[in-house]
Amino acid sequence: MNSASKNLCGSNIARLRGQQTPELTQEALAAKVQRQGVELDRVAIAKIETQKRRVSDFEVVAIAKALKVSPLTLLGCE
């Protein structure tokens, strides 16, 4: 991760989202996260994936749940 990066998990989110069958769009991921009560839209997901936006702990948990992985997987710890 370079010094300009805003998060550790963005590239993992993009990779895991792309592995979904059929491929899960950013908009569809945002909708899954919103159903959990976390307000992230497609633009926020795009900024997270490109490491231009910070991600709070509760957002990491919600995104992980939407992707059906552990939050530690998103952080690169598993």
C-alpha cells in the first residue's frame, strides 16, 4: 500500500466482488450493504475499492457480510 492509500481493504473488496457469480456490480454490493442499515452508495464503493476513501470498522463488517467473507479477509489477515 502506498502512502496515498486511504484503506487496506479496497483492493480485496474489488477482487472478491469480481469473483462473485455472476459478477457482483458495485451498485449491487452497495444495495446489499444498505440493506444492513449502512449507507454506502456505488460511488462510495468505487472510492473504497480504489483506496481513495477511508472505511470505518462498521463499514468493513457490513461489506464483509455482504461478500460472505470474514472482515479479516478484507483486511488481508486471512
